[in-house]
Amino acid sequence: MLITDSKSLGHAIRARRQSKNLTQSQLAMQSGVSLPTVSAIENGKPSAQIGLVLQLCRDLGLQLKVAE
């Protein structure tokens, strides 16, 4: 899966979380972020930080790909 935007990033995170049988709450606690943050990311809501990272990657010709 190629990650090109916040929506594809959210999809990849959700799929990996589910494959590890973690709830959003468990992931939030493990990662030190809030549950609403995990939910927003998984739903593809662009944040300034995610948008900036993805834009820098695009500008530099970097492709983010999920390791299988």
C-alpha cells in the first residue's frame, strides 16, 4: 500500500492496528496520544503535522510504503 495522503495513511494505520487486535483506546494509551487523535488520524483528517510531512515527502520525491 502506497501512502500518498492523510486518508491512505489513516487506512494503513487502522489496518495495522486491527491486525494487532488493538482498540483505538489501547493504541492511544500505548502511543501517548489521545483517543480523539487516533480516531482523527484513522479517519484521514489532515493535521498540520501529517500534512507537512506528506508534503515534504512529495516535494522530495519520497514515497511512503507500508512494509508488509
